[in-house]
Amino acid sequence: AEGLRAASPDSPLGHFYDGVVLEAGGRMPEAEAAYRKSLELNPAALEPMRALANLLVRSGRAAAAVAAYEGFAARNPQRVEPLLAKGEILLGQRRFPEAEKAFRSALELTPGSWLAYRGLAFAAAGRGDDRAAESVLVEAIGKTDQPQALRADLAELYARTNRVDRAMSLYEQIIVEAPQLRAAKGK
């Protein structure tokens, strides 16, 4: 990576790869600087943003990772990925209302985002409102292109809340529909 960076110091890719190598070598402050430089050179690049945020979270700096995603989202308001990632970090921090806000913002950009609906349901369940989580998942199943993933989440919720018959029914539906889905997608 250093050779790539030396050959083209203004290459965001060189700084990104430098960060990857530095991080693998345990040189976290230098890796962070390299990821930040890559983002400075290409503010819309998602990979260095993810790498930076992952490094920050692993370093116990989740608030800094959230702030980095907020900055990325402000520079790239059309991108849903930073909102989803921010929501995931906030879920991990048990900051459920803030996570819900991030996922709702993601849904404004991409109304059929199954990951945003999943995040909303996980946030509701995290704050102890299983009925709200169920409601989100039931509503979302008909609105996304990934209903099977949400059915599995709903079945898991039913199993966790001792509604085993409902869980089994959904799992059976997933199994029955799985071959049909593969055939419809040409697999």
C-alpha cells in the first residue's frame, strides 16, 4: 500500500489499502488517519467509511463511529447505508430511540428497505415492546423484496415470546416457499 500511496499520493484507494495494512499490523491510530485521508480524498467512498467505523467501534469509540456516519450521511444525503450502519451501532449501544430515528430516516430514502424495517423491529424489541416489533415486521413483510428474512425474524420473535404455533407456521411457510423463490430468481 505504501508503494501505491507513494506512486499516487492523491489516490484514495492507496490510503484505504494503507489503512487496511496498518490496522492488520495493530497500528490503529495510523490506520484511522489513513482511512480518514481516503475519505477526505473521496467523501462518497463507502468502504473506507465502513473500515473507519469498524475500527472505532472495535476500539471502544462507538460514539465517534456514529459521528463519522453522521458526517458521511450529511455529505452523501442520497445514501441509505450510513443511516443503516448508524442504526446498527446505536442498537449495539442500546440507544433504541436514536436507532429508531436512524432507521426511520433510512426508510424515507428507501421505503422498501427490509434492513431498516428489521432495525425498527429490533429497536422496539430492545426497549421491551414486542407488540410494536411484531407490528413492524408484519407490516414490512408486504412492503419489501426480502419478505423471507423478515418472516424469519417474526418467527424468532414468536418463538421467543412463547407463541410456538405461530413460529412453526412461519418457518413452514419459509421452507415451502424457498424452492419457489430460487426458481423465480433463476437459480
